[in-house]
Amino acid sequence: MSEDFDEAVNMTAAELERWLATDESKSAGQSEGGESVGHASGRHIVKVLRKKKAELTDDDHAHMRKVVGYVHRHLAQRPDGDVEHTKWRYSLMNWGHDPLKK
């Protein structure tokens, strides 16, 4: 599982934390007046990235599987054209994946 997770999450904990502090990050994704699902996921991903493998809980492993599934589904829905300033990219970045990162 961690191999799939490492492939899906291409942002470091520090990059993701910086991203989550932006207005663009907070504006992406579905929310009911509070924090979006993706934004909350990003905060969990930062914690997972900062842990040693042996410290990961069952909840962390379940979240890692959820992240892999989300990133794979979302990448398949890539819109045409330049995606740099799109909600599609911002949403993926909340889940730890920047599609423009090499």
C-alpha cells in the first residue's frame, strides 16, 4: 500500500502544509460551510508523511487507501487545456498530488 501512496502523493509534508494555508486550497472541494473533505484529508496526509512506517495506525492505512483511490479517480477526469489555475488541480493538491509536478 505505501508504494501506491508514495506514488499518489507527490508533495512533501512541508509543500502540502504550505499549500493548505492558501486561499486557493480552502476554496477547492466540497464543504458544508466548514472545512472541505479534501482540506481535512490534506491535514491527515501531512501527519501520515511525518510518521515513521511503524507508527502508522489502522486509521492512517485506511486513509492512505482512500487517498490512492481519490487521486487515481480524479486524474482520470483531467480537463482539457491548461490546468494550472483550476479547481481540479487545487482539489488534487489538497489530497497531496500536484499534477504539474515533475
